[in-house]
Amino acid sequence: MNEEAVRKRPAMYIGDTSLKGLHHLVYEVVDNSIDEAMAGYCDIIHVTINEDNSIKVTDNGRGIPVDMHEKEGKSALEVVMTVLHAGGKFDKGSYKVSGGLHGVGVSCVNALSTKLRVEVARDRKLYAQDYSCGIPLAPVAEVGETDRQGTSVTFLPDNTIFSESVYKYDILANRLRELAYLNAGITLTLTDKRELQEDGSYKKEVFFSKEGLKEFVEYIDESRENLIEQVIHISTEKNGIPVEIALLYNTSYNENIHSYVNNINTIEGGTHLTGFRRGLTRTLKKYAEDNKLLEKLEKAKIEISGDDFREGLTAIISIKVAEPQFEGQTKTKLGNNEVMGSVEMAVSEALGNYLEENPKDARTIVDKVVLAATARHAARKARELVQRKSPLSGGGLPGKLADCSSKDPQKCELFLVEGDSAGGTAKQGRSREYQAILPLRGKILNVEKAMQHKVLDSEEIRNIYTALGVTIGTEDDSKELNLSKLRYHKVIIMTDADVDGSHIATLLMTFFFRHMKEIVEQGYLYIATPPLYRCYKGKVEEYCWTEQQRQAFIEKYGGGSEAGIHTQRYKGLGEMNEIQLWDTTMNPDNRTLRQVTIENAATADHVFSMLMGDDVAPRRQFIEQNATYANIDA
């Protein structure tokens, strides 16, 4: 039986059994509704988190067929709910079951849920069927009459399979927002019945986009300064492949391209991304050459590269492919060769027309490209300074680095510590065998608005590159990061538990997200969590990480009264001695590390550009909410 195979090896079907896999169940069900919408039969999708942490997904599509399936000898609805890849068993014209990223559909969700109920409103009748762990409890039954049409699936994930069973509102909201932008004209709602608002209503958001990708780019770039006023929006079909692209140039120095295939975020890129880059570079370069705008570079003997055309570019590529072939480490890289030419053609044609019709904007973009090439030339010298020191020879390491004795990257940890004082304490308290300490002086450079050569001019940032042993770029001056000689597989940001510490941690995370994204994607970046308080009464002593824990200590040992209870509030790491710092924050047996993950690249892009403003509050809130809490040493 299918459900046995899925329950035996769930990670094989949905990626993993942690927070990511838990939320993937929702996406699989929503994907079915999105498919109905893409086929033109549905325009409203409701997602509800119920009080018991079950999920309900309802749409106004045609409703899954309930008639008898000839080959299987049972209701088509039951086949869809219990047979992997069942969509292929129906005629192409009748009903397509969404595969989602892993191509398994709703039957996989059913197998991994302790209870699931599906209701179908079709032909003025209401049908229902209940399941437990993928097994039907009774045949499909007609349970009433109805005026509406569509499918409703309610399921409760099996908490014996998933290590986390509590749904995160923000993760679901980010995905539904993304889907609304990727599918203009569809209304998606998210309701959370687990908490009432002050006015007595449930927390609820409605996601709807009239202009699709154009609005998506504006959302991502809302905190950045635009270089050109309007979004360049391309919506066309080439060789039978629908291609939609929106792009906008801003004054930053980062390239932010997000690509999608059938609503799946292809984080590893693929043939559609290659086609986009080729079309963009070729069209812009031809325009610049035809209008003699590159003479300044030619005189300085500076060669222009593809990276230069994408500096300060935010773009979203969304294509629809009938039979996508995914490859790469996480199956998120598109391999269909026919797509490359279609996307390149679409970009060349539309962008060429745009540049001819908007000569002022075209000139502004080319000027930015020329500046990028000049800056890259300067960055090469700064980079050579970083590369010159051999990271693996002892003499080439930063003087402030207290290295560990082990040379096995999988065992080694690097603590990036705020300030020399805390750095000194950490050096004394650490395990010298596998823990290295690099003290950082003050706030590092805010890389969000700095050219690459300015980033590499920063001594603190150069020290991080050198300590880690990574190199940037190759002979062709690309910004690719080479992790082959990475010396630590845990990079731990350890800052004070105050606003300044939060700011420094955010600056460091911004640096890693913009310049060492691969380290985050590989799961190597963490945040240490030092305690806020040390509470003691007589000989009883406990560390507290939150105010709630402090109150619990007072309740337990003081009967609710603070009389006789002493509280030490740690304003910084330097206030702890080396034993306390080891016990609470560095010892793998006791510490809690928060792993920094990129759940949704487009949302992260928006958040980092927004957080680099002057307001500290959202920065602090971001650090508390967006690092994945996990006692990874347990």
C-alpha cells in the first residue's frame, strides 16, 4: 500500500519531517487548488489553521470527481486521496492532480495525517470521506445538498512522524502571498483560529494581486531607492511556453533574481535563469555598443562582464512548463533545455523594445552598468588582498583568531563574538579542541548599500573571509563563493542579548545573506542564545533566557514573592565569567543554538532591505522570530 511506503520513509516524499516538511503538507493541498485556478476553474482558496493545529484548505473549483474509476474499481475521489501520482490515471482533459515540488500530491498528505476529511461540492451535491493515516474509514458518501462547488480538505499531521507539529502563521502567510503574486487574479486567505484578536475576531489576511509579478517586484523593492521609475514587465508565450518576467533596477549593489517554475521556487536556478541572464546581457550590451555608451570603459581597458549588467537588479522570472525536469541537490534546478531559448527570446524582444522606447531609462541603466564594471575592477585588487593570505597556513590567519586544534571542518565551530572583552572570556571558556573564537570590533559594515570593493576594504569582513578559508570569484571576476576549503561547518554569531547585540547580529546576517548565501543555504550559520538572567536563592541557582522563566523561578522558590531572591541581569557577554559563558552558551550539552534558514528567498530579500533602515524595533523582532529555534545538539 502507498500509505505504508510514505509513512516508512516520509522524508523521501516531502523533503524532511521537521518544520519544512510540516508546512510542505499545506503546500501540496493548496497546489491542487492552484492547478484548478490555472486551468480557469477556481479563483478563491481559503486556508485555515484550526484550534487543534489541523489545517483546512477550501477552494471553489470543480470539485474532485466522485464517479467510479474504471481501472481501480472505486470512487475517483478515493483514488486521488490514496494513490501516489494518481493524476496521471485520469484523462488529460478531466482532472489534473498537482504534483507540487515532490510530485506526490494529496495522497502523501493523507498518509502522514492521523485524520483527514475531504468534502466535495459537485453537481449540487455534497460528498465526504474520512481517513486515518491514509486508510479510508468508509466509502465516499453523499452527505447532503449544496449550492456551492469545490473541494475542502481538513487534515491533522501525525505528530509521531513530525518533529515539530505547530504551524507557523508567518511561514504560511509568506507562501500564500508569493502564490498570489505568481497567480494574478486569485484570492487566497489565511485564518488562524488559535488566537483571538483584541476585537474578538480571528487573525486573518487576504492575499490578492491584480498585476502579478509587477507588484511582486515592487513589494520586494519597497525599501530600496529605484533607479528607473517603472517596472519592466514581460508577459508572453514563446514556443508554447508561457513566460512572465518583471524587473526593476535600484541603487543598491546586489543582484536579486528569484525564479519560479509552475509556482515552485527554483532556488538553484536552471535553464530559465540562464536564458534570462543571456537575454539581458546580450540586449543591454548591444544597445550600449550601438549608442557608443561604453567608450569610457574601452579607454580604461576594462572588460564588461555579465555580473555588471545585473548589479542593482531585482527580477522575478515565472514560467509554466508542462513536464518540468528538476535536478540539483534539492531538486529545485530546472533542467529543460528547450526553456533556455524561449526565455532568452522573450527577454531580448521585450527589453530591446523597452530600451528603444525609453532612451532616458536606458541611459540610466547603462551608466549603472559602467559604474559596476569600474567598481569590479577596483574590487579585484581588494579581493587579491584577501586571497593573498593562504587561509590554511597558520601565518595567514587573522591575528585575533584563536583557532581550534582539530582540522576536521565537520567538528569545528567558529564563534563570531561581539567585542574584545567577550572575546577574551570566550577564549578562556571554550573547548580548544573544536571551538575557534574571532572577536569583532564594534558594528561591522552595513553591506546592504556598499560596493563590493568597499565590503572587502573592511578589516573585520576580510578577517571573516580569511578565518573561514573561503575564496570569492574565479578568473572571470564572478562573485561566486568557493566553499571547498571552508574550515568550520558551524559559524556561530554570539552577541550581547540587548538592542546593540541584535543590531550587530543583523548586520552579520545581512553580510552572510548578501555575500555568503551558500553558508546559510548549507545550514552552517547559527545564533548563540546567552541567558538574560541568573536567578538564585540561597544555594539554588538557575539561568533564565526569558522573563517568563524568571517569573517561574520566583513562583517556584519564592512563592510568587521576590523576597530573598536575587536576580542578576546580564547586559552583555562580558559580565559572565568563562565558566558561566561555557555552561550557558557554548557547551553543546546545554546550549540552544538558533539555526538561520532561508525559508522563502523573496521574503528574506524584502526583509533584509527593510531592516537596514534606522528603526531598531523591527530588527530586533526579526532576530527573535526568524531564526529557527532548535536545540541542535540534543
